[in-house]
Amino acid sequence: MALEESSRLQNIKDKLEYRAKIMDGIRAFFNSEGFLEIDTPLRVPAVAPEQFIHPYTSEGWFLSTSPELQMKRLLSAGYQRIFQVCHCFRRDEHGRHHNPEFTMLEWYRAGADYRRIISDTENLVLSLAAKQGYGNVLPYQGKSIDLSLPWPRLNVRQVYLEWAGWDPFIDFDGQRFDDDLVDKIIPRFPDDRPVVILDYPRECAALARLKPGGTPVAERAEVFIAGLEIANGYSELTDPLEQEKRFRSEMAEMLKNGLPTVWPEKFIEAVKTLPECTGIALGVDRLVMLLTDSPRIDDVIAFPSDRL
Amino acid sequence: MNIEEVSKNTKLLIDNTPFSVETVEFVKPGKGRAIYKFRLRNLFSGNVLDITYHSGDKVEETSITLHEMQYLFQENDNYIFMDSSTFEQTPMTKTQIGEKGGFLKEGTPVVIMMWEGRPIDIQLPKTVELKVLETEASLKGATITAQMKEGKLETGVKIGVPAFIKDGDVIKVDTRSGTYIERVGSK
């Protein structure tokens, strides 16, 4: 074994030990909340068509970009509370906070909405920090993050009006929305508190439902800690016609850009019986970064993609 | 080339000017567009340019070639180099050479970066040996912190040299820091 590799793996051993404890903590948390652990396939015939999430192909199928479609099929069959920790694959995503193969924690609750799933997230992170021996205060990269509940909620429209100077609910501009999030919104978040931003323009809804009453507001929430995007949750869209319409329009854009896409037929069929539910996806590697005070995702993964 | 393929040290052509990619920062909101923040160095002026691209953008790659050459002589405001394999001569201006001119003497081997037949940068050997033309004979009232004195070298550049160096000594100089390394010979 090359000396450089051996010494790197020795150096991150502490972090990998913490990582294993965090995985135990995640399972303990969901078991105590009455969730069933699920294990869906990593290689699938179709992934959710999303313009900006690109799958790897595998012999005509795809490596899963998210377990969402299969987990929702379980909800449609009557499962009430399910969770899963699995690897997801997203092509070309490589950077300080990205590895093209990463670990996702995803969980769903039937009969609840996004407010409930955000409060699950708060409780989970707090319980994991406690297991690491931190109280309500998490040290990260020289800062102290106060985890006490509830975490501040910020409204998407308000933060864009205040910090980016425009209203994304009027004349939505997707590229400007993403650029401003990175350059103007996230840098303004308090660095000593987690932040939940919620209620997105309908164009950013993806698989979230709109607020009742014909409003253009999607019930989507995202959790940021120390500027890291940690989790993205929805009150799930349960209207099969609306779901079909959104996927068709995503696929049209993807076809224009020459991206491979396959219609997720079984999922669309299952949405017909999908109960009211909420779900969230949380980046486990980033959570481990936070809980082990690591600046880079590569610090908490034994074999990042460029070291394989 | 697709923006996803760009990495550190890729050479890009933007508005007819070659740039070298110094750093790439990848950021991406989970559901949103991939954003690539590049820090580029203009290979003509050396200026730094920060620029942001998005997934789907395309850029033009350009190639830079390296040529082993030898410094021949100075002519007006140009330094003249000769390609060691083709014997073709290439001039570079004083502005392009900058402070590196102080370490060029006849015959010095160098590597010249060329873009579309034009020289854009020069790499000197890590060290060069140069003769000391003039330096004070001895140092009066030398203290521990003032061990160095000024020495003028055959190329005209002045650097700090130890007290024992005499006119006519040949010394080895670090071309990146412009500092004295050791004495290698004397008259």
C-alpha cells in the first residue's frame, strides 16, 4: 500500500470511528420513533427526471440518484414510517462539499406535513450531537453553533427580497435564484445557528405539493448548518396528474439538452394511492463533517472518487 | 469542451486571450444548477480573473506548448532566444521578461511557453551562476544581523551577498527568490 494512502487512512481513522457511531445513532433514533428501516435497490430502470441531477447509466438502467421513488411506492402500499441510509450517485458532482457517490439518509411519515419532518430533523441532529458529547453547542471550524430548538425559520420570499433585492415569486429566474442562493443568501445566514428556509416558488417545487388554496407556494424546506446544505424536505406531492405534468416538463428540458431520461411508470402509478405524507433527504457525509469538525467531504469518506 | 471537464491548469481561450485555470470551486444547491467558480490567470498580463460558469456551458480549450531555448543577447528592448532544436530565434520584450532579465546571461537554458506561435512566459533554471562585478572590499562594523552586503552581478542586477565575497567571484543564485546560495568559484 502506498505510504501516502496508508497515512491518510490512518489520519482519518478517528473520523471514521465517529462516523460509525453516528450511523448507530441514526438507527437508534429512528427505531425509537417507530420507523422501519428499508433497503431499496441502487440500480434502477428509472430515476426521477430532474434537470440538474444527472444519473450515471448502467447497462441501460441507472445508478440511483435518490431512493425517493421506491420509498414512496412503499408509502402507497400503506407503510407509515420508513427510513433508509443508502448510497446515491450524481454525475459530475465533485467539490469541497460533493462526492459523486455519497450517503443519503431519507425518511418519510404518512399523515404529516413538512413542519413535522423539520422537527424530526432538529431532534435527530440534537440527539446525535448529544451522543458525541456536545450539549446544545456544536463547535465547527472555529465557530460555536447553538443547536437549541426551535431553529430559526426563514421565509424564501423574505430572504430574497431582503438580501438579493428581488421577489422570486414574480418573474421567476432559475439561474438567478441559484446564483443568489450561493452568493447572497447563504453567506448572510447567521453562523452560530442552524437555519431552515421554507416555502419555495412553485418552479423549485420538484416533488413538493403547493400550499392549499391555489397559491404558487411549494411546501418545501431546507436545512442549513454553518452554510452547509444538510437536508431538503417536502410535504409530498400526492396529485398524480400534477406529478405527471411536472415530470413531463422536466423531461422536455432534459431532452433538449441531450440528457438520458426514462419515464418512471411504476412510480407515477403508485402516486395514485400515495397518502398525505412528508419526507426529507439528509446528506450523511455533510452531517458527519459537522459533527467531526471537518472542512471537506473527503475528510469523512475513506475512498472519495478521485482516490479510487 | 464541457464545463464539467475543466480542471486546474486547463488552458482556456476567452475573448481571444489565453487563460490558465488556477482554482475550480464547485458549488451546487441540491436541486439547483451546478455552479463552477474559476480563478483564471491571463497568460499575457498575469492578471487574475474570477468568473462563474453553469452546468451546460461550453468553453474553448487552447493549448500552450513548451520550448527549450537558449538566451542569446539583448537587442534594443528585446531579449533574443534561440530554440535548441530548430535554431529559430524568438524575441521577448523587456516587459514580458521583467525581473527575470537580471538572471539571464548568454547561453542560459530556459523554457519558453508559446501560444499560437507567440511567446507568453519564460521559466528560468532554478539556479544560475553569475560573476560578481563589484562589491565593497570589506564590511565595516559588521554585526550579526548585517552579514550581507550589496553585490552587482554581471547581468547588472544587485543582490545581497556575504561579506567574504570579492569582485570576480562566481556565485550561485536562486532565480525565484533572487537570493545568494553559495560561492562556486573565484577569479
